[in-house]
Amino acid sequence: MSYPDFFNTIESIKVQDPLSQVLGVFPNGKYEISYLEVVKAAGHSCPTVAGAYIMASTALNALYPDERAIRGNIKVEFKESLEEGVAGVIGNVISHITGATDKSGFKGLNGQFARHSLMFFDSNINSSARFTRIDNGKSIDVEYNPASIEASAKMMPLMQKLMSGAATAQEVEKFGELWQDRVKRIFENLDKVVKVTEL
């Protein structure tokens, strides 16, 4: 399987999922989620998918500085509504990582391991997202803004040709390379694109 090489340089997110342990999936419920796996689930790699991964990774490192994040023990809130912009895409990626879902999620086993009602939109927060540990109430606000990492000037003309159906196969390939180059540069400049505030 071929994909951009830089995917392999992105640090995976280490989690522990008690449900997976109980159901005999992973020993002690421990496993890792890579950016490649998130891309597969989303079907593409872009600044939005990258941002969701970055926000989740950054927040979980802050909430669990000396241990694996406990999947299913994290509430996630978004300032935007579910229907607004790319909020749904971000929510899906973060749900994949944290296990948090809205009312549609897993209802649990006899009251344990529930994943529903842990994700909320239209929240009264001043950040892109807020992550809260259910067990101790510790919260982290994360602000993600990739605007400082500009796309190549060559992308817009190529996009126009692509959208009109006039792009050649070589131009389509070049557009994809330039698109992923920006995603790569976003991961290389985390200090410029993400800000974390402990509450």
C-alpha cells in the first residue's frame, strides 16, 4: 500500500481501552492509533483531519502526562454546531481516537463502558475543543488554527483545472502532492498551529 512517507513520522496515540480488554481484543486493552489509521477511516488526509488528530493527541498528552489515555473516559466539547463547517469531520476523527460519541454511541454493558453522550456541539467554550477526563474532571482547551501554514501558490490554478475537469493525470497527481505537502508542514510546525490551555 502506497501513501505519503511523512505519515510514518507522525507519533501514534497510545490508549488503553477497558472495553477492548474485557472483550478479549487487546491484552490489558493497550493499543496505538496512528495517523494512517485515522486517514483510512476518514478516507483522506487534509488540514482538517490532521487538525483533529493533532488536537486529540495534544489534549490527551496533557490530560494523561504519565500514562496512556483511557478511551471512553473522555468528554469532548466543540464550540461549533454539528452542521457547521467541518465540525462533523473533526468530531468523527476525535470520536475514533477517544471513543466519545453523542447519543448514537455504544450504550455499554450493564451500565459500564458506555461511549454515548460524551461528545457535545454548540458548547459555551472559547476554544476549538475542550477535552475533560470523566474520572477527575480535569479539562484542557485546545485551539487549532493552520492558517499560518500557507498552501503553495501553485495549488489554486491546479484546483480550478481539476474542478472543471480539464486537469491532466499529471496535474491531478501534482495537486495531491502539493496538498499533502501542506499537511506535512502543519505537522512539522505544531507550535504554530495548536495552543493548549489547562483549566
